[in-house]
Amino acid sequence: MSPILSLTDVTLVHGDGEETVTALDKVSLEVSPGELVAIVGPSGSGKSSLLAVAGALTTPTSGTVRLADHDLGTSSPRELARIRRDQIGFVFQSGNLVPALTSYDQVRLPLTFGKVSDPRDPAELLAEVGMDHKAKRRPHELSGGERQRVGIARALVTRPHLLLVDEPTAALDRQRSQDIVGLLAREAHEHDVAAVMVTHDHDVLHHCDRVYEMIDGRLNAVATSTD
Amino acid sequence: MFLALRELVFARGRFALMGSVVALIAVLVVLLSGLSVGLVNDGVSGLKKMPVSSFAFQEGVAKDSAFSRSIVTRDAVEKWSEQDGVDEAAPFGNTLVNARSDEGVEIDLALFGVETDSFLAPEAAEGSGLTDAPDGIVISETAAEEGIAIGDVIRLKPSETPLRVVGILDGQHTYGHVDIAYLPLKTWQEVRAGARPGETVPPRTYDEFTAVAVKDKPDAEVDVAAADKAAGTTSFTLEESFGASPGYTAETSTLQLIQGFLYAISALVVGAFFTVLVIQRRQELAVLRAMGASTGYLLRDSLLQSLVLLVVSAGIGVGIGLAGGAALASTPMPFSLEAGPIAVATVLLITLGLVGAAFAVLRVTRVDPLTALGGNR
């Protein structure tokens, strides 16, 4: 299958003058629909920068980023917001849910940002991530793993092409981490979503189709673990 | 609205606290509005109800003491009535006096001396208007409420001049916080000269009065400067002449200043509240922006939230203010609730509150969606 996300020779430099930091150094990466790609690496290695570039949150200093038919490097901020809304789903650390909303409303929220052509049914999606029994609870009444499940449902409701996942297991115990990453893999495979996950957690890599390691802004493929 | 309303419900304690501040300000605004309308009525309601376009005073008179200092003569009346666009001009006399009725009611009066056949002659709601009787007076309804009735005799101090109440006007007619009594100009002139009953006064007394009351023809433009020059007067429009009523300018400007401060306080308080709220929601807003919420969406949502907060709390405050005001209106305090000024004050309060909120809410445009990634900074 042809890749939905392709990064070619992407370089991202922070700061100016003498104090510059190269966050991404000629990074190339292709992700196809239905694939879960993991990116591991130490803090400050540029993992978050990769998510920011792939997620249309920042434009790279050089190189090209293509998502479906869009060249993210030449899009205006308004277009980027639209692309994020329609084509990208974000799963953040510890869910990052809106405190005022119930689980059901969290999932409906992205549909209020603007017209979505073919959304998934929020109630059904909530059931799929195993949270239908807590549809009326607010984030402060949920455990870390439950919040993460609601966050995953929220990211998927617009049927995005690309799912970007930022340290989903940072605040979870071993068993919950396995459950959450297993859920992500299943969603990616079943709904043909291209998923990129940044993580510290080497114990969850066996759920992933490909694994890359990021060191000092360079991306290297890692031999896939036994599955 | 999706997010705004749910947040209002979720953080209801916090919003209720803010709302009660706005509501209290609204209560104050309503009470102040009632007080200023009441004071204005007390100060100049008698002037307002006269069928007069302008008053021509003695040349060069200071505006704030025009009614008490000015002296003009019959000449001026003739000159004014000859001017193009002037319908009628008539002599008008104005003095403040203390009096006491034979029933023992102490009362302060503003004596308005008018010619009984001029356009200034009042129409009475009870009894008769001014008659040929030199001692007949027509008093404000508010004076009647103090305990003065038709047929009563009141005596002016210190001259002991007796005057007989022949009619009562419809509604409040006051000037300088004192009830008005209309009386024939000739009698007014004698009172002003300080004559005791039966005493003769110099002939020129009958040629002098306070001002020329001028009524313009409908839609006519009067060349005021030329008329003043011809008649040797300084004229003020009816509204301008309110400033000559004792204490009027000082009272209204003080109340306006307080009201102005309240509007400013409301804008600043609401602005400060939403500033803190936006700063507190920074991480959440970054997440929303990362998820693709446009700046317009977030601005609309926050502004709608502040609008709902302001309208609801101002509504409650105005309600409480009106209830409290109704209680005050039955006391002797000069207080009068009128829909117009209260509506204007409420709209101003809400509008300025929104301006304050808008400044705060503009901060959402500066939230970087990039901060949604990584730890909860």
C-alpha cells in the first residue's frame, strides 16, 4: 500500500544565531495505512519534534512532509488547522482530556470544530474502546488507563488518516500499558489508520509493526522484535 | 456553545462567584440610575414641564446662578417677541421662599411668577388655574402630598404675605428640590421686593422679573445671538438652564462619575477573571488547537461564555435592584425608576464587560498548540 505520511530529509532547527539546536536531522519516514510505527529514544532526542512536524503543528526548516495529498510545508496556518481537524488524530500524554466534559462529550468534541464528512458514531466508538459504562463520567472520575481510552476514542472519531500518539503509557502500570498499546494496534489495523507512537516503554514494542530509534535528531530503523 | 455551556455548568461555583460580583454592580447601577433620575426630577421637573424653548437672562449672568441673580425688564420681552421664529415671549419670575400654612405645615416653595394670561400659566388638575385673584396660587402635587389642600392659606416668611391655594398641578413640579407654587407675576414682584401686605413698592418693581421665557415656533430656527444682542440678554436653552437650578450640576456630575467608575470596574473585573481563566486553561486550549479547533472557534466559544455570564448575572442584579428600588421609591428619598435610563445602564454594563472579556480572551490566539505535546508543562 502506498504511504499516507511521508517525511523526506526533514530537518528542524530551533533557535537562531549561534545558539541553534538541531531537533531533527535529515529524517525520512514513510507510514502506510493500517501500520503502527513506534519511535523510541531518550528524552530530548527529537521524538516530540517528529510528532510536531508530522502533526502539522510546526513546519520544518527544510525537507518535505506530505500527508495524503497535502504538502504541509506550503500550507497556511488556517489550512494546517483544518488538516489537523480532518485528517489527524492526536493521543496525548495522560489523555489531556477537557476537565468539564463527560467521556461521551469528549468524543463528540472534535465534531463541533467544523463539518466532518463521515464521522464515526461517538457512542459506538466509546463502546469499542471499552468505556461505554463510564460515558457520563468526567476525567477526574476516571483512572489513567480509562482516560487514555477516552483520548483514543476522541482521536478516532473524525476517521483520521493519521494517528499520532505521544507517550501513551507514561502514567500507566505494566498491564494497563499493554492494554492501551494493544488497543492502539488493533484500531490501526482494523480501521486502516496510519499510527505513529512515541514512547519510552520498550515492553510495548511487540505490538508495533515497525520500530525506529531516535538519537540526537537522527532516525534509525531497529530490527523488529519477535512477534 | 458546546464547550462554553458545559464549562459554565462544570465550574458553576467559580462562575457564580464572578456572576455575583457583576450582579452586585448591576444592583448599584440600577440604584444609582434611580437616584440620578430622582434627583434630576427633584431639581428641574418643574422647568422640564414648562412649554418653553429657552430663557433669556440678564446679559452676562453666570449660568450656575442665572435664576437667582438675573433681572430683566419688559423691554426685553418685547424685543424677544419681535424676533423671527419666536412664537411667544413672556415674563417669568423665580424665587425660593419659606412658608407655613395656617394648618401649621412648614414648607419651602419655589415661587414661579407668571402673567395669568400668558402661555406660561399652568393648567391645574384639581381646582382652578391662576385667576384674577392676586393671592391665588397653584401648587405642585408633591406639595399637596405634604399636607396642603385647596383653600388653605399659606404665609410667606418673613413678610407674612398670605396666599391662597386655588389649584393643584398634575404630578411632580419641583425646582431645586423644592415644590413649585405658581402665582400671578404682580404678586411675585411684590414678594420679591420684600413688601409686607398693604405696603406700596416703587413703580419699577412691576417692570422687573427674572427672565424672558421664550417659545419658538415649531421647527423654526431663531437667531439667538441677534436676539440676545437686540434685547440685551444672555439666553440659555431649557436644557442649559437646568444647570442654573441649585445643586443640579454638582449632583448629576457626581452620580455620573460614580456610574462611570462602576462601568470601568465591571470591565476590569470581568477582564481580570477571564484573563486568569484563560491562563489556567492554557494546556487545555493548546490541546484543542492541536486537535484542529480554529482560533475563531475558541474566540467565539469564550466570548459566548462571557456573554451568557454577563447577561444572566446583570439580569439578576437588575431584578434585585428594581425590587430594592421599588421599596426606596416609597420613601421621601428622591428616587425614581425609569425604564429608559436603566436599559441604557444595563446595556452599557454588559457591553463594557464584554470588552473586558474580549481583551482577555484574545490571549487564546497566543496559545501555541505545540505545547500540547510532551509533559504537562
